[in-house]
Amino acid sequence: MPSLATFFRFQERQTTLRTELVAGLTTYLTMAYIVFVVPTTLGAAGMDRPALIAATCLVAALCSALMGLGANVPIALAPGLGMGAFFTYTLVLTNGVAWPVALGIGFWAGVLFLGLSLVGVREKLVEAIPPVIVTAIPVGIGLFLLFIGLRNMGLVVANPATLVGLGKFTSPVVIAVAGLFVTLTLLIRQVQGAILIGIVVATGLAAAAGLVAAPTQVLTAHVSLAPVAGKLDPLGALHWRWLGPIFALFYLNMFDSLGTLVACAGEAGLRQPDGKIRGLGRMLNLDAGAAILSSLLGTSPSTAYIESATGIAAGGRTGLTALVTAALFLGSLAIIPLIGVVPAYATAPSLVIVGLLMISQIRHLDFSRYEDYVPALFTMLMMPFSFSIATGMACGFLSWGLIRILLLRVREISWVMYLIMALSAVSLLL
């Protein structure tokens, strides 16, 4: 039986057991906030929160282990925040889709992702999407998460005269704001686990103010996924009207994963002299399989997390880093009662922080080319303004294509892009 060093190829990757263990712990501490945030986001769709906490921990553990063992890369996977926002705020709350059907939509998006990856069509789709739209999508999702976070903090509220307005500074709002600035301070100081620490501090302040009841127990040996696992409705999701959301969720997952995998794998030393990432196809296939598994277990599709870069920065170079992160997420299942007392306004600042980090990608846009800049703006702004990630994407695709048609530059539009534009138009009309 091969040793850990042999199996994970320590010598080839120039790493050690201690380095991999520390890197796995670093990645876990950086992304552990999802154990609080993902269940809160999906819970707004009417799903059982304790079961969602268990599902989030289990999915993060299984999918990270799958990537570590199957691709030998130091990249962790977990239910995606952007896809969770699409699931709750676009599908369920805006379009009125029942959450089991929404899980079914996530399932078919994963199947589409895997199928296109296996037959090689994925590359054609990647090449067809304009780079400016690819850059604008994470920025738009960041704005969307920022808006949701401010709303969950109570800092932004509905106003019949101006649509939105500043909320009253009640005790929960003050605590949320304090948590936000504690987290920002820690991030600026580059403290590992800053987002997690911010959540803990805000929860502690809420407990001190008497706003949070103490848990009846801290540890538990009983974990139930029954309220969410296996509850997806894949047949209900096959209705023709859900083809647009399936494509949108597939697209989100594919490009979110692609960007993260390329960035993290490159930092881990897997970039070849020709610029290509060694083993990227296998990583994307595993990521697609993880998305399917997530829907079966009752949560939003999994994706590679950019927080994996912190573990890589700590020296992680092999799949053992991801395996250590997976083991720590599995251990989190034991403290579900403790996690369950964290209020929504304590996790809301983390959405603001993640949104701000995603918005930073706007620096890659070329503001001198209106034919690119304007579609990017439509993509970014229509996500929060329409409260729909899919709508922002559709507006971006259509505006990019229409501008080129009006400029008589139709040769810049591939047949695949025409197909995407047609799907986008149907999505908006419906």
C-alpha cells in the first residue's frame, strides 16, 4: 500500500506532510463561514435550517475529498454562495419555484455541465462567451451579494417613496455593523479566518445583549439530513419553462468553477509552459459531479472556492490539503446545535465582504471600449436591480450582441453566441 507521500506525490510537488496539514487547516478556517451563511441563504427559501447546516458540512467534506483524491489538487469545494443566491432569490422568491423543483433545476444543471464536459462541448461554450461578460458576471454577483447582505443586516430596507432607504439602527443592526467592521479590520490585517471570527464576534455581542438564546447542547451525535436530502423534484424541473434557469445555473457553475480552478491550480504550480492547466478537464468533471451530488443531498450546487488560494499560499500543493479541509468540515457536523444559534444578521456581514471581494474583479474591464463596457454594465447592474442573476446575464448577452448587430459587426458573433442570445431573449420574455 503506497504511503501518503507516494500517493500524493510529495517529492514531485515539493511539499511535506506538515505543510499539507497546515495548508488544509488554513483553507478550512478561511471558508468555514459558509457553514453559517449557506444555510441562512437557502433557509430563506423555506428549507429546514438544521438540516441545511448538516448538508453544507457533509457536501463540503465529500466534494473536497472527491477533488483531493480524484485530481490531487489543493482545492476545496462546497455549496456556492452565488448559486445559493440564485436558488433562493431568483428561483424560489422571485419566480415562485418550489424548492424541491429548484433542487431539480440544480441537478439538471450539473448533469448538463458533466455531459458537455465529457463530450468536449464545454470548450466551445467557453470560447463563445465574450471575455468582457465573463469578467462582468462575478462583479454582478458581488453587487447582488452585497445588496442582500446589507438587506439582511437591516441597513437597507424597503421604502415606498424611493424603493430603498436606510434602516433604523436597532440593536441587531448595530451588532451587524460592528461585525462588518471587525471583519474588515481583520481582513486588512490579513488575519486567517477573518470572516469566521467576525461571525463569532457578532454572535457573541448578540448573546451579551440577550438577543440570542444559549443552545441546549453544544455537541451532538445525531445528524439528520431527512428534511432536505433526496427531496429534489427532477421531473418537475424538466418543464420547458425551466430550461432558461437550468442554463443560467449551469453557466454560473461552469464559469465560477473554471475561473477558480484555473487561478488556484496555477498558483499551485500546475500551469504548463503553454499556459494550460495540467488536469483541468478532470477537475471540471469532478466539479460537475460534485454539483449533482449537492442537489441530491439537498443544497445548492457545489463549486470550487477561491478561498483555497489561502491554503495554497500556506504551501499546499497536493490533494492532501483538500482532504484535511474535508475532514475538518466533517468534524463540524458535531457542533450543529452551536452553529444553529447564530442569527442571520451575524452572518450578513460575510455576504457584504464576499460581495466586495468579487466586485474587485471590475479592475480587469476596459472602460475605453463602449461596445464592451456597456454590456458589462448591463450585466453587473441588472443583477441587483432586477434581484436576479439570470436576468443580469441575459441582459449582458443580448446587449453585447445587439450592439454588434447595429455596428454591422455580425462576424464577431458565433453561432453558439446566437443560440445563447436566443435563450436569453426567451428567458426575459417569460
